[in-house]
Amino acid sequence: MTVPSNSPGADLFGEPVPLPPQRFEARLAGTLIADGAGFETRAVPSLSVTLEGVPGDRHAGHARPADSRVPWYPRGTPIRNARQLSIVAPDELAEIARRLGVPEVRPEWIGANLVIEGVSRLTRLPPGTRLHFAGGAALAVEGENAPCRHAGRAVGDHFPSQEELDLAFVRAAKGLRGLVAWVERAGDLLAGTGIDVRVPEQRLWTC
């Protein structure tokens, strides 16, 4: 199947026209770490990352056990850890809160490591996007962080008068939950500094 040749997204031969690569600046508004017993993170001034992720963070490591997000492997199978860091955007969290009818959804409640400002539709950044930080670190975006009831329960714990926020969160946060990424280059992530965002060429795959 190919895109019809009269489609705005196709060339004269019916092939999808690629979107050119982009490069722009953003800001690292916050850094957080999950170094406690629970799911939530806590704010810190900076993070030093290695190729295993954030030292001391619950998601650090070259490998991780397969879970419900990768049902094509038996649960517990060691697989490459492409979920070393969780990234969110303030405007998307505000929209989730609006949809849920709550005053706010804070990044630490849902286990975020990085809060990034200045990226339109952050969750929609394509896999393969590179984030280059002022402290020398570079992250590769693996893809969207699909919302789950676990994060929803964490939000619900802060609003006990509202029932079933765990399920409501899964619906409200779809397409807004942020991204997961892995460390491509070790270095420092300093809150308040700039980010060089490099989006690769995008080409729609069709069969």
C-alpha cells in the first residue's frame, strides 16, 4: 500500500514525502531522582548520568526485566533497558490535570526524571530524537511513555476524595504522559540549562 499520488503527503510517484530533520533549543526545567522505596521521584539540582542511566535511580541499568509493556517476551526476561529516564513537559501535565479535574499533576508523582520546557507536543517527539545537554550528556528518545494505572494510583493518592483516578489517568494522559529515553553519552544534567533538540528525518512507513 502507498499513499495516493494526489495526497498532500505524497510525491509524484505516490511515495510518502519525508519530513526534514529539525534542530531547536529547549530548557531543562527540573531534574528528579527515584532513589527511595516508592515510585515517586524527588527534585535535585542536577543529575550525573552514566551509560546505565541515573546512578541510584530505580530505573538504572543496562538491562531490565520484561514486563507487561513487552508481552512478546516472557515476564522477567532480561532485555535492553531503553527506559532509563522518564521525561515530561509542564504544559502536558497541566492538560492532564484539567482533564482529570484536579488542581495539578506534579512530575514527581508520576516518577519523572526530567521536566523539559519549550518543546511543542513533547510526547509526540519521534523515536531517535537526540537531546544534547549543556553538561555534556546526551539522551536518545526511545518513544512515548504510555500511561498506566500505577502512575494513576500515585496521582490518586494526592486526591483521596476523587475515586478511580487510576483508571481516569490512563485515559486522560494518553498522548501526554511524556517520553522514555536512554543515555547515549554520559555527563551532567543541570536544571535551568539549555538543551539542543535534534529531531531526525521522518518518513512514513507503508507496506
